[in-house]
Amino acid sequence: MSKLLFRLRGVPDDEAEEVRALLETHQIDFYETTAGNWGISMPAIWVRDELQYQQAKSLLDHYQAARSARVRAEYERLKREGRHKTLWDSFRENPLGFVAYVFIVIVLLYLPFKLVFELTR
């Protein structure tokens, strides 16, 4: 019976490709499910053979630890060089979207307070 190895929702394309390559390199039989037409299903990588699952899980754990260290080191390097993405960079890339998100957050924070105030009157 197949076992879930790795959820793909929110995973960068490069990481998903590296996981696929890792499994193929170690000849682990796997398949993928997609989010479906409406995006409500679970995109994931599944291992077909339960006996290979432990090996795949171990490989994935080592891969994720190495990737985490690599990405953190890259972020620290960019931060030292002053090239990491800041809030100001997000605003400059899409000012209208940034303002819209800030407005939505303010409205979402305001409504519960208004409701509580009205109920306590």
C-alpha cells in the first residue's frame, strides 16, 4: 500500500524537482498526485512500496536538513551584502497590491473589535 512521503502544496518548484531526482537516483518507486482541477486535492509524492518508505523518509530527512542549512546560509550571505528582500522591496515591486493587502489586514483587525464593542454596549 502506498504511503505519503512529501506534500507539495507551497513547495518551490526547485525543491520538488530535487526531491524527485533524489528518489529516482535511489531507484525508489513513487508517484505524484496533483491539486486537481479546483485545487482542493492534496498534491504530494507517494512511495508505492512500504519497504522502500523508510529509506525514502531517511533520504528526505537528510535532504531537507541539508537544504535548510544551504538556504539559511544563502539568506545570511544576502543579508550581509544588503541584498535580501525587505518590506520596502515588496512595496516597490507592487505598490498597489501592497496597499491593498495592508487595507485588508486593517479591516480584518478592525471588524472583530467593532463587533466586541457593539456586543458590550
